[in-house]
Amino acid sequence: MTTKAELACVYSALILVDDDVAVTGEKIQTILKAANVDVEPYWPGLFAKALEGVNVKELISNIGSGVGAAPAVGVPAAAAPAAADAAPAKEEKKKEEPEEESDDDMGFGLFD
């Protein structure tokens, strides 16, 4: 029963977000009643509190982005520093590539 209740609340919240309506416990409960889904009374409020201050549309569109996707769920402000840290890491890898080529110049090879 818990899984059905969670899924129903998730779908209700997604419907509200898609219609650009604020996600509240009362509105989730209204959708659940209209869909004739019975859940424990604490589920709608729990989901409303969990989504408070979260941009769900941005969260959905960034699910497969890779870097910074997991921290963005809990702390939206943490996504910007994580993305900023990712850029220097790529630059460092580019600097290391010429050093790897210099190993070939020293006569070290796989088939020597």
C-alpha cells in the first residue's frame, strides 16, 4: 500500500507542477480524491513539504545531466558550485595529456 500511496502523490505533484500550480498538501489531496485514490492523510503533506522550494521542472530536465545531478535534489544551491568545480577538472585533464605523449618520446612503448 505504501508504494501505491507514494506513486499517487508523485503523480499528483507532477500534475500540479505541469499546470504551474503551487504544490500543497491540500491540492495533492484534491487530485487524489478526484482520482479515487485512498492514501494515509500524512502523505500529501509530506510530499508538499519535500517539494517546498524545489524547482521540479528544472529537476526533471536535469536528471541525465551527470555532474551535480544528485546534490541538486536536496540542495538546489549546491548545483552551481559543483558545476564550477567540474570545469577546472576538465582543464587539468587537458594539461596532463601532453605529458602522456612525452612518455612516448622517452622510448617507453608497449611492444619494446
